[in-house]
Amino acid sequence: MIEINPIKLKDSWNEGFALDYHTISSIYIGDDEYGNPQFDTKRTAIGELLYKLKYCSDKTVISTLNHLAFRFIKVHKWSIDMVIPIPPSNVNRTFQPVYLLAEALAKSLDVSLRKDCVVKIKDTPQIKSVYECDKRLKILKDAYSVLTTEVAGKKVLVVDDLYRSGATLKAVTQALKSEGKVSDIYVLVFSRTRRAG
């Protein structure tokens, strides 16, 4: 049985959590033959499952991740009408982990999935290379738009795989409130980095 250690995420949404940290530790062990830094990384159970999904294309872990998320939502008694995944930052993946996780969760919750609801409308640099939260927020300002009126008045669950600074979540939830006119927003992220930024 996998244990989770939920971390509360505070912002303009009703309630939000990451199920656990992504890593336990990451120790620099030197550079490889190309000069790239190498690390000995120990991940949490959730972090390891996400790593297998994202970087080893192991889709068998989805059911375990889904079970943990579904159980967490039921314990917290969130009332949800639909699940909305954060648009993926890497559109060149052969499959989108966030979409697969959101799809499984929507099915378990017996609610609709709207992965076409929020879209990125502004080109931005890779956010991973920007470390200051304020700069991330400035880059992502007005970067997302809501394409449907079907979310108006709905209680939505916004799902992402990894929380770093919260800038993307903040930008998406602001669009859902201002353009989408949703009534309530709950946020569930599978893991978060140990350091914000």
C-alpha cells in the first residue's frame, strides 16, 4: 500500500493539494562525458510512479496513481462536475501523461473530462528555465484562454502532474474564473518539487 503525504496548496482556488513531494533527495554526483550534471535522485513513491509514466512510458502505473487520487478526493468530499487537465508544456510527447491521469480520474469520479477547455494562446519560453516565481507569473499572464461556456457555474477539478511554483496553475485558474465563470475550483497535483520556483 502506497502512503501519501498531502501538501496543501494555497491560492485563489477553493482548495488544493499535492499528494506528495516528488523527490526525497537529489545529490550531485558529477558530470557525464558531455558535461551534463548527474544526480543520484531518490523519489517518493508517487514521484517514482510519475517518473515511470513520464520518462519510461509505463502506463501501467496510471491505475495506482488514479486510485490514490480518487481516494483522496472522496475523503475530502469535493463535489466536482468536471475534470480539467492543465495543458501540457511539452506538446511533442507521444502521449500526454496529464491527459491520461485526468481521463482516468474523470472516469472514476463519473464526471466529464474537458481537456479541450483551456488552451494556451500565447507563445512563452520554456517555463522550466525560469526560476523566479514573479517572472513566471509575468510570462504566463494572459497566456491561457477558456474555449467553452460549458464550464460556467460548474465545480471543476484542475489536475496537473507536477507543481513547482504554481504559476501555471494560477494562470489557468484565473482564466477559468474570469472567462469561464466557474463556480468552484479544486486543484489536485500528483507531486510537487521540494523548492518552489
